[in-house]
Amino acid sequence: MYDKYLLPLMQRRGFDGWYSNKAGQVSEGSALFYRTSIFELVAKCVRMFMHSMRQCITWEI
């Protein structure tokens, strides 16, 4: 859904974004979109609420 529909739709309108699945067997998650003319993605951080809030998985761009 995200890759096929939401991201292309939002990119045509000047946004970019990324998606993270929920942990476990569910096929849902959270997406974040931002306007590329105003913001620049410098890092991604995924927090798994089922784990300690101190843990953070970070990807540098």
C-alpha cells in the first residue's frame, strides 16, 4: 500500500516519506511524510514500543 500508492501520490505533490512496519505479524505500521522544499531527511529512527524506550534503531542517510 505504502510503496505502491501512498509514496508515489505524495511525491507527485512535493513530499517524501518513509514507512516502518509494526513489530510482529501485523501488516500495518506508521508512515511519515515531509515537504521536500522545506525539510531534508538527515536520519531515521525507529522506536519499538514493545522494547525499552532507550533503544533506537537509527539509519544515517
